[in-house]
Amino acid sequence: MSQSKGAETLEPGAVHAPPRDRARGRPARSGHGHPWLTLVAVALGVMMVGLDATVVSIANPAIAKDLGASLSGLQWVTNAYLLALAVTLIPAGKIADRFGRKRTFLAGVIGFAISSVLIGLSGGLGMVIFWRVVQGFAGALLQPASLAILRNTFPADKLNTAIGVWGSTVGISIAGGPIVAGVLVENVSWESVFFLNAPLGIVALLVGLWVIRESRDEEAVGSFDLPGVALLTGALFGLVWGLIKAGEDGFGDAVPLVSFAVSAVLFAAFVWNELRVERPLLPLGLFRSVSLSAATGLIILGFFGMFGTVFFITLYLQQVHGMSPVDAGVRMLPMTAVFIVASPLAGALTSRFGPRLPLVLGMAFTAAAMFGLARIGVNAPYVELWPWFVLVGLAFGMVIVAGTEAIVGNAPAHLAGVAGGLQQTAAQLGGVLGTSVLGVLLSTKVGDVLFGRLTGAGVPAPAAEQLAGQGGIVSQGVAPVPPGTSGPAAEAITTGSHLAFMDGFQNALTVAGAVAVAAVLAALLVRRGNTPVDGAAAV
């Protein structure tokens, strides 16, 4: 019976001795290398990152109040982590392939847990931001390595199921994050939401040490592509920095324009470097696979729609409807809960039909949800919201699982870490694009209509002209009611401001829907990954 490299050959019905640890010549411990136990260890690590993605947004107001943070300072609590993560994901994937995926994953788990605790112990905003940077570096070690471990543990016919469970874990943590964080912030402290990662990290570390089998690219010898690391890091930093600043100041501002120009030059230099070095950081031959290239773009577009929707819906529920963070998190449960179910469903569909069908369905559902949400009004009842939330969750589960399989499954097994880094980088870029591009579209529209909406609601023209310069506040769903204003005057300002916000909201989500329609065509290019999985364990 022929088997892939690294697998044991067994005759049917044969009785064999317990497997042995080849490195030490002694019987392997129970559970070591078991695929499903390995998935549990990986899921625990990924759960830390998923929780962190949502608990920080809930904790931000308490952080601002306790540490005296300005709006820009508070934004950097999120952006510092995002920058550190985005610029190091692909190098971290290469590190995992070369030096060991288990070792890299566990280092990320340890670093993420420790930095989380130190964030909670910080006494000032500067230290919070510093440890968020460290947390981003740790997350970059953890995330690509988690997918690489699955790629090198599960055989091809089980990989889709494993990725589906991996996606469900992300969904569970995202779904539970706002509620858990809301309870902790209201009843304990904002610091406690970061301390939550410590017990998760300890369990993930202990289980991972016991069950995960080490794997690496045995051919990755010689010098590390340090010029490639420097060029790619600089290029991604310029791109993400430009997107963040564009979200704050607009795409026409000098800072994002210069950042994009520098990023383009560094990307060109990176491509030139990768084509000439013997062992490149990111083998560009990966992109000869049309399926891998298209799936990378679809991951970007999927996160573009998902992150943009979650960001603006959260503002809508809290600022326009006046809900508390916990109430808003509960109202969004249909979105996150369906994502938990959609992930294994997408894994099953991908196993049966390949990734093309769930990707086409996912982007079509995304378009329908965007266009549906773009039609809601200021006082829309919840019955008009939750069906679209369900569709967004279903769409995102399909896109993330099928897109991840198409990227990881179409990459050679020895480059699984790089493929995982590519997938995670695409996800982060999509998130930044969703919040920045759609944010600019929203704020621009608000600026255009605010004066008319205020006067239409009954605000006198002189007062409306003064308030028209508060478009930045209104773009967050906040009505700029001057201190001391009450009664019909305050009500008119609130009504006009919320109507202007909804004009921007509808404009942004309409564009997101149009992008999703175009993405359906790209999804037609994706095929099933057929690269054999060297050394995958039998399940």
C-alpha cells in the first residue's frame, strides 16, 4: 500500500507495537500527533485572538475614562495591534515553516497571554499601546502557525472539516466576546477582559505541548531572506498606515498619499528581491495558482464587508438606538451565532463540491445583506435587522472557511506556514479596508447632507451652518447637541444628525454590496486544492 512520505505502512488487520518517538527511540506518549486533539489545542490558541478582537472595542470607553485617553489615543489601542500583526504575519509564517510550527505556535500563545496580562497591569495609555504592539507580534506567530499545523496534521479529505471547526472557534469567541467583556467591564474592570487570556493561554500551552506533533520545511536551510522581510514589512506598514490615516483624514490627505507611494515602491522592490533570491520569503510561484490568487482576493473582500458592517452596525445600535454595549452585543448574536454554524457547513460543502460553490454563495449572500441593510431607517425595528444579520453570518462563514481552504489547500504542504500568513494578512487588510474605505464614504456623504438634514428637521439655518462642521462626530452616530440645549431644539438636532448618519450608512453599504457582486465573478475562478499533504496522519 502506497502512502505519503512520513506515514507508517500497515497491512490490513495487522497488530503493531505502539508508535515510537523517532527522535528519542522510545514509545510516543498517548495522544501525541492525534489530529482531533491537535485541533483542540489550536482552537484554544485561536480563541484567545478571537476574543481579543471584540473585547477591546467593548473595553475602550472604560479605558478612555480611566486613563484619560483622547479619541486618537484610543484608536491607537486598536491600530497599534493591527499594524504589528499585519506587517509580521507572512514573516511569522516563514519562521514557522523553517523553525517548527509547534514551536512557533506555542511561542505565540505564551507571548499573547503574557502581553495580555501586562496590558491589564499597565498604568498609562502609552504602556497599553506598547503591550498591544507586543501582543500583535505574538498573534502573528500564533495565527499562521495554527493553520500550518492543521495543514500538516490532517489528510486532504479531512482538512476542510478541520478548517470548518477552526472557523467555528473563531465565531464562538467573536460571538461571546462582547457579552463576556460587557459583563466584566460593568462588574469588575476593563483590565479583567485582558486577564481572561491568561487561563486560556495556560490550557492551550499545556495541551499543545502534549499533543501537537512538530513539523517544519526540512528543505528550508541556509540564510533567511532578511532583505525580503525588511521590504515586505515596510511595504505592508506603509499600506496599513496609509489606510488608517485615510480613515481619519480622507484619501486625499498628504499622509496617506505619501504612505501609499512609499508602499508601492517597497512592494516593487520586494518582488524584484523575491525573483532573484534562492530561498524567498514569499515564493511568488504560489500566485501561479489562479485559485490561490482569487481566494486571497476573496478573503480581503469578505473581511471588507464583514468588518465594515460590524463597525457601522455597532455605531448604529449604540449611538442611534442608544443601546448599551451588552445590549448591542446580544442584538448581534444572530450574526455571530450563525457564523458558528456556517463554518462547519462551509467545510462540508467544500469537501463535497470544492470551494467554488460556498465562495459564490458567500459573496452573493454578502451582496444581498449589504443591499438589505442599506435600506433600513433611523428607527428600524429589530425585526428588520436580524434577518440580514443572519445572512451576513452565513456569508462570512462560507467565505472564510472556503477561502482559507483554497489558499492553504492550493499551497505545497512545506509552505503551509507561508500560506497561513498570506491568509491572515489578507484578512487583516480586508478589515482595515472595510473600516477605512467605507468610513470615508460614510463621512463624506454625511458632510454633504448634514446641513440639509438639520434644516429639514427644523434647525434654524444659522445654527445648522455652525453644526455642519461637526460631520466627524455625526459620522459616529453622535448628535452634536450644544451644552444647555434641550427640548424641541435638541430633538431637531438629534433627528437631523441621525438622518445624515443613515444617509452615509446607506451609501457605504450600497458600495459594499456592489463590491460583493463583483466578487462573485472572482469566486468562479476558484478550484479545489489538490496538493498532497505530506506526512498527514490518518484520521
